[in-house]
Amino acid sequence: MNSDQQVCANVQEKLSAYLDDELTQQEQQRIYLHVQACPQCRALADDLTAMRSNLKSAVLCSVDERDLPKILHDQPARRFAFIGWALLIAAVLLIGGIVSWQFIREVLNDTGIGRWLGIGVIAFYVGLFLLFLSVLRQRLIARKTDKYKKVQL
Ligand SMILES: [Zn+2]
């Protein structure tokens, strides 16, 4: 082994640490200069860099794409979500019902202009609620018939 090969062996040994920026500034500089000047070591450094970026994208892919159906179809998570939505809707209906009932009773007990204003407000909210229900229904039907839903990524 001549001295050039010795230098190359030395550099190649530290290439991984060099690419991770783990060496001292002086060593980083020394290896940087050698890699710029030596085609053999530069090829190795390029290979290492390419391998690392492939590895990184493979790891990202496994999280982002390959495990996505598993995450989306995770049964406990779906069950929790379902219970959460059910509780939320029940609470909204209960609170909304109580408030509405109180309001309707007050309107019915009132006489004069306040009564008609109240009835107008009730009509407004009932209309809004019915519109909301129709949109919700359309969304649910659209979801059920979505042909892409069952496609595995
Ligand atoms: Zn070299």
C-alpha cells in the first residue's frame, strides 16, 4: 500500500462520519478537499449519499404510504372516533334541544311583536338545521358510494 492508497483508506474510513458532519471542522475540511481531488473517493462519497437518500425515502414511504391503509383502518382508532362523534352529536342534540325548548316556551308565552319575532327566529333555525341535515345526508351517501374508498394504496 503506497501513501496515496493509505490516504484514501483513511478518508474512506471516515466518509460516513464526514457525511453526517460528525468530524471536527479541520477533518471535515481535509476530507472535503481530498474528495474534491480524488475521483475514487468522490465516487464512493456519491454512492454513500445516494444510498442514504434512498434509505431515507424508503423509511418515509413506509410511514406515509405503505402503513397508511393500516393506520386508517386501525380498528380501535376507528371505534374511538365513532364513540367520540356519537357523544358529540348526542351532546349537541341534547343541549340544542333544551335551549330550543326553553326558547319556544318563552316565545309561546309571549304576546305581541316579540312572539312573531321569536317564531321567525325559530323558523330560521329550523330551516338552517334542515339544510344541514340534507347536506349531511348527501355527504354520507357520497361517502358510501365512493368507489375509491376500498382501493388499497
Ligand atoms: Zn481518495
